[in-house]
Amino acid sequence: MATQHSRAAARLMMAPAVILLLGWMLVPLILTLYFSFKRYLPLRGDSLGKGLDWVGFQNYARFVTSSSFWPSIQVTLIIVGGVLVVTVLLGTLLAVLLDQPMWGTGIVRILVISPFFVMPTVSGLVWKNMFMDSTNGLFAHLWRAFGAAPVDWVSQQSLFSIILIVSWEWLPFATLILLTAIQSLDSEQLEAAEMDGAPALKRFWFIVIPHLSRAITIVILIQTIFLLSIFAEIYVTTAGAFGTKTLTYLIFQRVLESQNVGLGSAGGVYAIILANIVAIFLMRIVGKNLDA
Amino acid sequence: MGRITLDKVTKKFGEVEVIPPLDLTIEDGEFVVFVGPSGCGKSTLLRLIAGLEDVSSGHIQIDGRDATEVPPAKRGLAMVFQSYALYPHMSVRKNIAFPLRMAGLSKDEQDKRVSGAAEVLNLTAYLDRRPGQLSGGQRQRVAIGRAIVREPAAFLFDEPLSNLDAALRVGMRLEISELHKRLETTMIYVTHDQVEAMTMADKIVVLRAGNIEQVGSPLELYQSPRNTFVAGFIGSPRMNLIEGAEAAKHDATTIGIRPEHIAISPTEGTWQGKVGVSEHLGSDTFFHVTGTGLADAITVRAGGEVSLRYGDTIYLTPEEGKLHRFDAKGLRI
Ligand SMILES: Nc1ncnc2c1ncn2[C@@H]1O[C@H](COP(=O)(O)OP(=O)(O)OP(=O)(O)O)[C@@H](O)[C@H]1O
Ligand SMILES: [Mg+2]
């Protein structure tokens, strides 16, 4: 569509942004790679000024052979997968509901969006202390009201709790994108399907869901990128205990708690590889929706 | 199979009454065209028949059974939408088969009917494409295909040709007319294009603001419009409507004369005027004659080659017996 000339102009105008973004990405990436091959323990007196020892792939080997590595990958995938399932399913449901004409739609929509404005640290703390606390939490009161023994969510159902909190944060995003997608569905298509003899559920399955597939793809891709690096919600609730140590959290512990920058950097490189594997995997499954 | 009766049907959107009480009978196998200006309620009426809108009061009967409360799918009608409303993620084959699939027909039966419809509509080569990969006319045919496989009691068309270019429109018009001749199924067709109405219909229903102004065959409407609205709406170009002293001479409030019923002459005639804008269509030439003192401009038809130019004096003579007379209420006398 574009002519040679306009394409060249477009490249020129995009160049500053591309260069900035590249710098933004490349500098940390190169530093991470650099540190990952060095012995860098600030508490033992290593510093950039004195020069760092080259240790080859020792950091990489130590990171994967640590007993925390594979569990952390597993936990990461469980949390990401769990949140994706919850947000996409509930998001679709909510989007369908919000699309119905009803009283007070405006207010309901704002309410639905609002969790998105709460900072992860805050929402983690609020959930932990107001809802999930085993003595004063709302859930504890609710359980007691039904005569059940209160659950200490954060320690006994730790993974479930974190998935719940993170899903709550990301549900608005999924709902919003899916809602706009639903609203762009031509109502005549639904009417045509109705006349073709499709009852409501079949219309949803054969018309609405295929129409939403592209939006769902986008929700999944974007959320995955952000979910792979969730941190604050874990930090303020379980602090990595009770089997909630994700890869991101493990790297944090290596760098800041053990003060081993080299080891943490090697972990960072693994995280990049994991993210890419997940991304390729997702693109394979859902990416074909994007070029349809 | 396909007799539709509307009995005092009304439709209100909130406080606004879009369709005032309306009675209409559509006979089995008829090709009925609803025609009228934009916003007059044609689509609403069609959607009421389809069941996509609920009537506010009144009854709809299909084949003698009361269908007022029957859901759209159970009325046995098929609709072709203005936007075609094809399912974009399904192939043409799946689109056409969709109603059959919903009806739970066997795979073999589905295939048989789909290929039958595809053959009739020249779609066989496109069965595996998506709607997005088809031209407007082909999409239109897919939409019709999806309607005919169900073998409905009646077809409902809502301005199906309005998105097509002029040449294609003429072609599709013929195809739909042929389809009607072959299937002999009731068809209800909505349009605001009176040429489509005149060429396709067995029976035309002229609507204005939800009211039926006249029902009749195209020729009836052309020859004896019941009022000034129908007179002005049917026929192309429009009938000339003249009020005042000239009308009073014929004992009417308004008289009407069609452009094709006026004889022209450069030297003598009943009315005198000046040639204004002229439209040359090759076979015909239409002159807009100004300064007659009768109306702002009188349109007249002349043969293809006429040597009158802008500003020339022209004399007009209405053909005997072709004059339409209307009273103060606009009704035909
Ligand atoms: N859902 C609705 N709510 C309120 N008013 C409506 C609704 N649908 C239609 N109307 C009104 O009803 C009237 C008739 O609409 P309709 O769509 O039947 O017109 P139409 O004859 O099909 O016009 P067109 O030739 O432009 O398609 C219009 O004045 C329109 O504003
Ligand atoms: Mg309409």
C-alpha cells in the first residue's frame, strides 16, 4: 500500500523510538549477560571498580542445580496458567453481562474497572489482611458463620490465594478488552443466527466466541508477559514461603537476600529464555488467530 | 405455505409509535415489496414479521396459525440482511450449512442441500472461501444461499441490494426475480428504491410514517395512485404536481401529470416555459422547464435527440386522459 517514499519517511520517523527502545532493552540485557559470567558478591568485597573474576558458566550451572529451580518454574507456570484461565473465563462472562442493557451500567463498569487502579502491593496487603487473615479476615468470619473452621489462606492455600489476588487485579483488563470486542459484534449476525435456529447458548458458542477469539488472544499474550514477572503480591503475602517461590522471586532472593549478583543475573537470563519459550508456545497455539 | 396476515399490528419504541395499527395480507407465493422513504418503518415491519421485534399489539398469522408469540426460528421464515450478516469466521460452505446444522440434519443431507444451493447461485467455486474473500455480489448470493437451504415458508429481504454498484444491482435484481419464479415461495422485499419495487413486485405496499398509503400491483400504482404521496413516489422521474389556478380549472386542488405524458413543441401548446437543466440519457432526454407559472419546474420527457437548448422557449401539452386529479386532502378524485 505504501509507496517507497512514504515507507522511507516512516522508517526515519520511527527511528528515534526504535533506537530509544533498543537502548532501553539492550543496556540492561547486556549488563545482565555480563554479570552472569562473573563472580560478583558485594558482601565479600567484589566491586566493579576492582574488577570482577570471570567464572564461565559456573553461575548458570549453580542456578539450575539448586533445589529451588525446578519448583520455581513449576510455580511460575501454575500461577500464570491459573490466572489466565480465571481472567479469561470470568472476563468473558462479565463482558457478556456488562454488554446487556441494564440499570446503572455506568457505575457498574467503573466498579469493574477499579481494581486495575490499585497498586499490586496494596491489593496484596488488603487481600491478606482484610479477607484472608485467619482470625480477623472476612473469609474467616464467613467460615465461622457457617460453623466451619477458618482457613489460614496464605499458608494453607498459598498458591490458590496468590492466583486469586492476581486474578482480581487482572480481571478488569480482560473484561475491558473483551467488552469492547463484544460491542463490536454486528448485531445482525446474532439476529441472523437466531433466525437460523440457533438458541442463545449456540449463538454464544458459534458466533460470539469466534468473534472474541482475537481479543482473547491479545488478553492472553499481554497478560502472560506481565504475569511472568509478578512480584509484589508474593512479597507482601507469603514472601516466597509455602511453595510460592516463582522464578522472579528466586532471582530476587539470590541477588538481594544472598547478595549474589552473578547468580541472580544467570537466573535473569533463564527467565528471559522461559519467557520466550512461553511466548513461542502461546503464539503457536493462539497466534494463528491474529493473522486471520 | 407462506400466507402471512397482519391484524392491527402496532409497534412502539418507548413512547414513539412507529407503526400505527396496520392490516395487511400477503398471499402465498407473492412477491411483495415494501417501499417508502427512509425512516418510514419498512425495516421495523419486516422485523416484526420475522419475530426479531415484538409487536406492541395486534396479531401476526403465518399459514393461518397465530405466530405473534412464536420465536423467530420457529416461524419458518428466512431473512437476508442489508449487511448480509454472514459469519466471517466460517467458510461459505459452513455459512450456508449453518441453519441445517442447527436443525440437526445429517452431514450427508447438509452436503446435498449446500451443493444444490451453491449450484443454483453459482457459488460452487467459492465454497471453501471465507466471506471476507468474496465480492459484494458473491456475499449477497451466499446470504441468499443460507436462506434457501432452509426451504422457508417465506423469504424476507431488507434492502439486499443497497450495497452493490448499479450494474450488479440490475443483475441481482433479475436473479432474485428468477429465483422467485423458480421457487414460487412468498417473498417480502424491502427497498426505498422505487425502480426495484416496480420491476420486481407482484404487489407493492407503499408506506409513509408506518401507514400503508396504497397496496397494489406496480401498474395500478402507476396508473391510479390513491393520493399525492403515492403519485410523487412511484414513477421515475417523479410526477409533476401542480396546484393553484391551473388545478382549479380541472376542479381539483392538485393535478398531476407524469413527464412521459407531456408533449413538447417549440411553437405551440397549452403551457409555455423556458428550458432549464436537461438530462440526456441517450434514449430519453428530460427537460426541467421553468417559468411556466405552474410549479417551480416541470419535468418532461422527450425523445433521445431533441435540439432544444438551455433558455429556449418550449410549449407543453399534457396528454388527454393522463391527468391525475387530487382533492384538498390529497386524495384521488
Ligand atoms: N430500536 C429502536 N428504538 C427506537 N426507535 C427506533 C428503533 N428502530 C427504529 N426506530 C425508529 O423507527 C422508525 C422506522 O425505522 P425503520 O428502521 O423501520 O426505517 P426504514 O423504513 O427501514 O428506513 P431505511 O430506509 O432508512 O432503512 C425510525 O424513525 C427509527 O428512528
Ligand atoms: Mg431499513
